[in-house]
Amino acid sequence: MSRQAARVDTLVFHEENDDYNVIVERDGERLFQGRLELKQTEAGPRPARLRVAEGADETLRSPDEFVDIARRADRIRLTEQTSRASRRELQAMLDGYQLEATTVRTCGFCASAGRYTPLTADTAIETETGDVCPDCASEELDRQLAYQGDISGTARERLEELLLDVQDLARITNLLQGRLDPDLTKFDEISPTVEDVDPVPVDSLSLHPGVSQTLEERFDTLLPVQSLAVENGLLDGQDQLVVSATATGKTLIGEMAGIHRALSGQGTFLFLVPLVALANQKYRDFQEEYGHLVDVTLRVGASRINDSGEQFDPSADVIVGTYEGIDHSLRTGKELGSVGTVVIDEVHTVGETDRGHRLDGLISRLKYVCEHQRGDDTQWVYLSATVGNPEPLARALGARLVEFEERPVPIERHLTFADEYDKIDIENRLVRRAFDSTSSKGYRGQTIIFTNSRRRCHEISRRLEYASAPYHAGLDNGRRKRVEAEFADQELAAVVTTAALAAGVDFPASQVVFDSLAMGIEWLSVQEFEQMLGRAGRPDYHDKGTVYLLVEPDGAYHGSQEMTEDEVAFTLLKGEMEPVQTRYDESAAIEETLANVTVAGAHAKALNEAMVGELPTKYALGKLLEYEFVDGLDPTPLGQAVTSHFLSPGDAFALLEGTRNGENGYEVVARMEARDARE
């Protein structure tokens, strides 16, 4: 009885079914919790009995003992959740003992559990059953999340931050069900930035008259990054690494140098890109813009089975090609002519895990052929929107860095949670909302949806209500061209794509939606993510860009993926750009060393040493001898076949084993190509 005889700070009443939950506190700690039953007497309602909880049991206390506790309480509180009729009953009971009570806003969950937690406007969280405290709201959110499957700690923290911010549990749970509440989905906004660069007038440039006239018909002054490139020696033959955001005008830098030098008799202009879709578009762009001045030809990737080389004219003024297309020419000894200018677009590809080594090797081999074999005075221009270590990369490439950090329009980045089955419904709503709006420039909003497979591209496109089209490397050139034209004419509300658009096909989209944060079975890198989201919003078309990440809690696309999609989302949104570094495993080192031996013979070691990545040359040469791919420093017929068809050692041995076992060689190769095309 000594605990009850002591001073009492607070006595709280909370209606619970037909009785009242009673909480007794002293110095902020609960002394006990019980249930009070009232009875009606001639004098009014009075205590009938008090049942005090003691663990799983209950102990009966007398009404007099309860009255004694109430008299010693410094303050008596009635919870706001208690009905008006019950509050009147309680006050009438207290009036019989000349005690006053105050109605307070409390957490209903806590009160039911025997805890007293007062609420204020800043701490109350709205739920369907009334206001609760942040701790109880968080527990209820956890119960809701349990239905969604596992969710990363970072994602949980994000949701709890939103819960405290909006103070409405239903809005958070609706977010988990795919509701597009912009106040909640908005993660941040990347503000537009403007650098103070004096624009260079086009008529002041020392360019070939044909180029000058073409440019003057299009605009009066250069854009800031173009002006910086000119000020840093672009038209004087200076090699440059140009790093600037998407849609800031990098491509024209390469065009000015390359077309000018080609028309001035300083050699062929090579414009190289990573993908066939990009090469096709640039080929058409060059023909449209400069076809009256120069001959343009196209050199794209070669199949492992054959290399038709159609449309390729090595004597043309301008050769637009893929990395692999030009590398194939080098590996097979095809003539490229005197090369005056090489533009490597998307040069950050040199840091990609699967194909970075091939671009690294191509640059080294092409420099050797142009400058050492032919003695050409070749200018090199490297372009990228996403480089985490621009200065070291510029040094490795032997180029002057031209970096411009302006972003022409703001980009809002949104994140919402959805499972695979709900994503397309959300995408449909986003596409409709964008296409039904018009910017101050008079353009409707259009959407690029990025997903992780060609099959998914077609599935999403079929289910969108507004006009859309899939777009990926598996489509023929004519179909891709039609999609590009229809999007440019605003006949399509959306395109659904894999990696092809991310690498630079120029679609004026106002909105980018990530259906997946994977490409194939690999999670996106920060570079890839930044490149893709950078496609949202163009200054001549839109007032802002919008990006949506549709994230599946605990989602993964392959058993090899250790992180889940919600974990990846916050890594990408908060991540810093990784440095561009070419890393060589055993297979890549052997493949590039064999290609260098094929192109340069005894000079292969120098080519290896000139590459951005570090190759174990001695080890690679030893393996080439062991595999009988080289004889001394000359490729064997087997080695020549392996390198001309871009085979890794593993693929080469698989092909040999298949043919020795009686398989048709074309079937083996077709299986390899199908594997490579699978995304």
C-alpha cells in the first residue's frame, strides 16, 4: 500500500468499452494501471470497484482506496477520446469529492495500453481511429510495412520522416499503395545553375566558310560550354575532355572541330558513339545539317557471324560509327584514311564493367594507327555528362579539361513505393498527367520510361492508354527512326526503353520514369542514373524536368543482386558520382592485349601502357601464348579470328568445343549473341 499512499502527480481516465482505463503516474513514471467501474447512486455516479493490473493478473482495490488516490493527485485528466457523455459522468463522480478534471488531447493507443502521452499540434499523428503519438504511429506503420514485404532501413527512415512531417498515417500508407501525393513523393529538387560565361559570337569564329554559314543560320552566339571550349583552344587543335550536363550543347563542340578540319583538308572526322541507335541518329543529323558540305558514311558494330560493312565509305569526309564498328576496322586492317578529328561521345563508358575495356583499347589502338603508323595530326575531343573524376581522366587521356556545371532547367526528383503489378498503373497516370499539360513554351509533356528488359518495354507500352512505343536495340533501324520522328512531332506521349536512350539519343522529354533501377541483371551506377535522369527537361521545350523512381520494397531482378531496389534507390539519390576507372579482369586483359598485338605487333606493350586502365601485360601475353592465340608477337589464325569477332577467351573455347562436338558453328554464335542481347 505504500506506493498508493505516496504523492500522485497525474490521474488519467480513458474510456475503454463500458469501463474506464485508469493510469496513475508520479514523476513521469506509471505507478499502476487499472480499470474503474462506476455505479449509479442517489448522490450520482460513484466508484464501484478498481481492478489493478499486476502482470497477467488483476487485483481488486476498494472504492475508498481509489478516492484516496484521486484526492492526492496534483492533476486529473480526461482523454479527449473519451466520449462527451462519459466525460460528463466522470466529472459528476469527481464533483462528489470536490475534484476538478481537465480534458486533454492524448494518444489513444497509449491510453488503451495504460500509458499517458499528451499530444500537441506538433506531435499528434492522425489515424483512422484518432490522433496518436509518433511512437505509436511508427509502430502502426511497421505493421503496414509488414504487408509489403521486407523494406530497407533507409526506406523505413524516409517513410518515418514523411510521417512526422505530414502527421497523417493514411497519406503514408496510401503512398505504399501507389497513390501519387506530390508532397510526399518529392525527394528533392535540383535547382538550375548558371555559370557566368561570356558567349562567343558565331561570326567571330575562325571556321571554314561553309561551317560558319551553317552555324550563323542557326544562332548568333555559342552556348556557354561551347564558348568555353573555343576559349580553351578547340579551333587550334587542342585535345579536350568536355564534361557538361545533358542538353548543354556538347555535341556541337565536336562538330565544329571535326567539320571545320575536314573541310580544311586536315583529315577525316570520326564521330564515335557506344550504340547503333545513337550512330544511326547522328548519321541522319550530320546528313541533314552538313550533307551539303561533306560526305557522311556510317560504320556500326559487326556481328560475330559476319560483317557486311554496308554504307561504309572509308574515303568519306565524316564517318559516324560505333566503338565496335571502328574497332573492328582496326582489328581487321581496314583502311580509315587520314584521320583529322576523333570525337568520342559518352566517354564515361570507359568505366563500365562489361564494355569499358573495349573503349579503352579502341582509343589506344586508334591513337597508334592515326599518330604513329600514319603520322596524322589528329585532334581528340571526348564528351561526357557524367564523370566523377574529370581531372584525373583528362590527364589519362592527354586532354585539356573543359568543365561546365550549368543545368538549364530545374529537375524535381520523386520517389514512391510500388510492387511490380502496380507500377504500370502508376506509369499510366504519370504519362497521362504529363501529356495533358503544356509548358510555357507551348510543348506537351512527354515521358521516357526506363525499364530493365526488352520484354518489359513491350509490356508497358501495350498497357499505356496514351500513344506510346517501345524503343530498344532489338528494333530495326526503320522502326527506331519512326519512333524518333513520332516523338519529335509530339505524336507519342511516351517511349519505353532500356539503355539505348540513356546513352544520348536526343528526345525532348519533360519526364523520366524509372520502372526499374536495373539494366539487365545489374543495378544502375550513379553515372548511369545521372545520365538517364538528365534526359528530363529541355530549356527550349520545358519549364522543368520531372523524374519518378518507382521502387519495389525488397525487390530484386536476379539472385546475384545483393542489394534490394529500395536500398539502391537511396544510394542513387544520395550518391556521389563514382570515378571513371577502367578495371581489367583476366578475360578483359587477354582480349585487349590480343587486339593490341593484332594491330600493333611489337608495339603492343606500349599500347597497353597508354591505356586508361592498368593491364597485367606480361600475364596476358603468357596466356595468349598458352592459348595459341599468338605466335611471338603475331596473332595466329585462331587469334586473328578470335579478335576480329570480339570473342572473349571463354567464348572462343566454347565455340571451338561446340564445333568439335559436331554443333553447327552458327548455332553456337547465335546462342552467344542472344545471350548478349538479353537485358
